Amino acid sequence: MGNAAWRSETVGSLLRPHDLVASRTALMLGKGDPVELRNTEDLAILAAIHRQEEIGLDLLTDGEFRRFSFLGAVTDSVDGFTLGRKSNPDWFTPEGKVNPGQTAMLASGKLAAARRMAAREAGFLREHARKPYKITLPSPLVVAQSAWKAGVSDKHYPRMADLMWAAADLVRAEVDALAADGAPCIQIDNPGLAYYIDPALRDRARAAGIEVDIPLEDAVAADNRVLAGLPADKPVASLHVCRGNWSSSWLASGGYEPVAEQVFSMPRVNRFLLEFDTPRSGGFKPLGLMPKDKQVVLGLVSSKHGRLETKEALVKRIDEAASFVPLERLALSPQCGFATSVPGNLLSEDEQWAKLELVATVARFVWE
């Protein structure tokens, strides 16, 4: 089972400080200095590490500050991607539908590793973090869902599944390297499972011309391939599942019932970070299928808005979840990261840190 002492954490990304956003934007516009960006990243990560330690989180991240988006670990280090346009299914906010019509890094050539995906991230955390840390990597499934486009990718990868398996081999190489580096925890982020949770999302994707025909068992097998080379005991392996997180909007609704049996039984995953912050995520009943050697990190605090949850409400929901998974195998986090990409969600840094401090405070109250 995952380290039971890790009762509190953030999922991965943090809101980027203004100077970091400015430095990265300048470089993207051809007006910046790579050395200046690297120095700005270092200072921002040091501050984020210190703040997480100060408020008492048990497992630290670098906020993904060296990436434009959570996919950057792959798209920034692998040859074969080019920037392009891609249709998207509708996203949702409390006010209604939005459709970003986002640009995306598309697989336009044969993928080949240009460099390590997270060597600098891991090395910096190893040097400076005074608590255990984790490195996040995108699932092969979500890489393929984001990067495959008919007429662009199919010369090298006729089906989206072909791209997924290619990404799986590349991500596995980085996972193996991180394990050799001594990383305490490696987390695979798989919001792509939302397509299996919500049939309406699959229908919207098909209407937008997006292929969604990879069977669930293949999607799970790709993540299993990524983790298959890890030693049995360490590092701790985590899997994060949510329903989409972009600029405080979401893609999907529904409980974990359609995926629980196959996903929760993944052999090398020690911990599952699961979204449960709203009724849109369903109830805790599917956790009854969680094997007894797995830990569940309950994503009960929303990263999508600045309204602060209450300690009492969080404790009550933890108690409800403990009806399905014993309390000693539970932990607490937000439901997702605060900044899937540089623009981030619609809350302030102060609101973000207040939420993370609440996570740490409630965790100490419940488990110490």
C-alpha cells in the first residue's frame, strides 16, 4: 500500500506566480531569455516547496512550474509534436457551455525521445525538498486523446490507440529512470478516463469528430505498461482520475462505477487520487471495489473556485467514505490541480494556499 503517512497533498499543478507567467510568455513570443526563465522557475519552485512544507502538506510537488501544461512532460521532451488546432467537445461551467477551440500539440511525426521528461524536476526536488515529493506524468491515453488528429497523425499512427502505445513506451522509460533516481512517488495523471465515465462525453466527442474507440481494457493496459517495470516496493505509484479541469471548467459527469473494477485493480498502483468535490463526481459506493492493499486520496476540496470549504464538511465526507474504505487507507487532497496549463483556474494564489492549508489542517485533525 502507499505510504500511510502521506495524508495530505496537492494533486500536482499550482497557480503560476505572475513573474513566472511573464517570463514564459516573453520567451514564447521570442522576446525572452531561456536562462532568465530557468532562474525564475527555480525561485518560484523554491517558494512553492517552502510554502507546502510550512503549511504541513505531507507530499510535495514543484507545481509543474517548468511546464506550460501538465502534458508538457511529454510534448516538451519528445520529437514529433507540432502546434496545431483541434476540435474539442464542449466544456462546462456553472454558467453553461464553453468551447475553447484550443490549440494543441499534435502528433505530426514519429515520436522519439529528445531528452528525459522530468530529470531536472526530479533533481531539483531531490536537492531542495525536506519532505517526500512526487513527480507527475501524463497517462499515455490522455497524450493520445490530446495529440491524435485525423489527417495529421494517421500517417505514422493510423489509429489513436497506436499513438497511445507509442506514448506508453516513452512514458515508461521516464518512469523507470525516475525510479532509478530514487523518486519517492510517481503519479500518472489520467483525466482521459472521463470518456469512459460519462457516455454523454463520448457522444459529444464523436460529434466533434474525435475518435474515442479505444476500449477501456486497452486504456488501463497502457497505464499498466507504464508502471510494469517498477520494483515491487518503491517508488510509490499513484494514479489520478478526474473529469476534466481547464480554466475552472469540466468535461464530464458521473460516478466511478463504469471504470472502478478495471481501474482500481491495476496491480502496481498503490494510491488513487480521485475527484469527489461535487455531486457531479458520484458517490463513494464504487470505493467498495477498492482492493485492500490500495490507498484512496479523497479529492474533496475544489481547485475550480475560491470559496473555502469548511473543516466540518470535509470531516463528515471523510467519515462517509470510511464506510467503504477504512480510515487508515484514506487521505485528503483537492480534486485536481490548480493550473492544468499556465493560465490556471479562476481563483487567486491566496485562495489556493488557503485551500491547501485546510487540506493539511483537516488531515492532521483526522489522522494524527
